[in-house]
Amino acid sequence: MNKSAILLIYTGGTIGMKTDPEVGALCPFDFSQIIREVPEISKFACRIESIAFDPLIDSSDIEPSLWEKLALMIRDNYDDYDGFVVLHGTDTMSYTASALSFMLKNLSKPVILTGSQLPIGAPRTDGKENLVSAVEIAAAKRPDGSAMVPEVAIFFGSRLMRGNRTTKVNAESFEAFQSPNLPALAEAGISIRYNDSIILKPSKAPLEVYTSLDTRVSILKIHPGITPGVVRNILLGSDTPAVIIETYGSGNAPTKPWFLDIVRQAASAGKVLVGVTQCLAGTVNMDLYATGKGLKEAGVLSGYDSTTEAMLAKLFYLFGSGRSKEEIYSALGRSMRGEITLI
Ligand code: ASP
């Protein structure tokens, strides 16, 4: 059997940084040095090649044009590799994984993002284990030769998680990410145990890559004391055809008339309004309380158990693909890439 071939795409992030004495802060260093720090990966029975972003970036600087670059790098190399490992800063890794999950349709190969909390050259780095496990997962095949994990996923700490279900929850711990509403796709211990029943099936259709994203989406986080001016600016802003409303609990928001009036005005102006929950885990169910019902009647759709990151990416993708409002409504009510659990 042929050896698996893996393409490592290095975008930047802590994993490949070291302290630059001149700047006095962590700065990216070149990729060959990363590989030198992890001789373990040459022991895998797979061919590993790499390409790097130029310039390398701290992931706080990620933007849709770089998601496009990443998606095109994957498309252009898709037939030559069995899987892809993307080294990425942790700060925005969940946003990138969510965006890629929508941009890459009909995946039949793994796209595994990873990074680290400590640079790979640091004595207690988590980067080596993350990288080694991500490569092993990207190369893993089923007995019929198809990919074990044909999804965009994040490996971090000890778990493989569906990318569009993740959120960064800790700025210091080695378990920096959680997938609060979907169990891990795999757990790494002595061996890697796959949770096969929830891993998406490989697509038989050819890969389709969508790079046109419409980023005119804003986010309104409800909080006690929020003022009419703030709500009006975000919900009625002229440049935002869609707003994600981060609601309390299971989709609740204030019942004050001024608040619901502004929501109604936004809905009747044709804006797409979607509610997600501020809670780390759980789902929106606007029929549970009168406070949620008010929002639903005012024109807000349920975002179910979507993370904010995944909903942002989904709306960028839906609006970027030129769909009609009805098509967008229907797409928001279904799971397109495993990003929501319908109730
Ligand atoms: N600021 C870094 C980044 O996101 C943090 C990290 O990689 O953990 O690029």
C-alpha cells in the first residue's frame, strides 16, 4: 500500500514562535526549525511536505482573504495529499475552522488544525504532542482506504473536535478548546480512539471550494443595562444585512417594549436576525419562556446550539453565495456541515 502523504500548512501562531530579543516578545520563526524540533514526525510511515504563509501571522491578524488563501492551498494540493494539517494560532483557530468547514464542501480528506499554548522550542511545550497527533489523525485510514476523519477538525490537548463546534475557552491551559455541544470525534491516550458514530462520512462528490464570503454581519451581545442607542446602532446599522444576537440562556432577551420595537424594525427592514446562546453549552429554544417567545415573534430565528464562531462563518458563507433570503432562512434551519443539532 502507498504511504499516506500529508501537507502541513504553517500559518503562524505560538507553536512556531520564539522570543525575539530585539522586540522583547514572541515572534514567528521559519518552518524548517519547527520540523527540527519534532524529529518524531519523521518516524511516521507517511510522506510529510510543508508550505508556509509568507509572512507568517499571529492569528489575531487572520481575515477572510487569508481563509481564501488557505482554502485555495488545500484545493490546489487536494489530489496530491491524503490529508492536511494546518498549524494556526489558537486565538482565532475556531473562527478559521468554522469558516473552512463551510468553504470546503464535499470533503473526503481530513483538514486538521492545531497549534499550541507554548512555543515548540519551550521545554514543556504542548506543540509536539499536538502536531504529532494531528499528523497521525490526518493520515489515518479505514480498512477500505478512505479517510478516518474527512472533516475540518481541531486537535488540541488530548481531543479531536469538529472545528465548527469548538470555542477557545482557556488562555493558559493545554486543554484550550472545548466542543460543548458535540462529544469529541476522537480522544488521544495510549492510542487514538475514534468516536466513529459522529464522524461525518466522506463525500463521493468532488470537492467544491467557496471563497466568496460576505462579512457584513454583526453581533449584538445582550446584557443588563444595554441602551436603546447601542441596540439601534447594531440592529439598524445600514451596512449589516444580518445580526447574530447573543441571547441569555435558552434564547431569552429583555421584554421591554423599546427593545422589541427595535428588533421588529430590523426584521421588517429585511435583516436576518439569528439568536445564539451566551452560555457555553446548550441550545436556543425560544418557545420555553415568554422572554424568548417575544424575540421569536419579533422576527428572530433560532441558531440552535451553534457557537457564535460557527454562526458568523455560516452567515458569511450564505450571504457570500448569493442566496435569496428564503434560501438563507432554510439553510439556517438545517445542519450544513454538522454545525448544529436540530431539536
Ligand atoms: N496570539 C497567538 C495566535 O493566536 C496565540 C496562540 O497561538 O496561541 O497566533
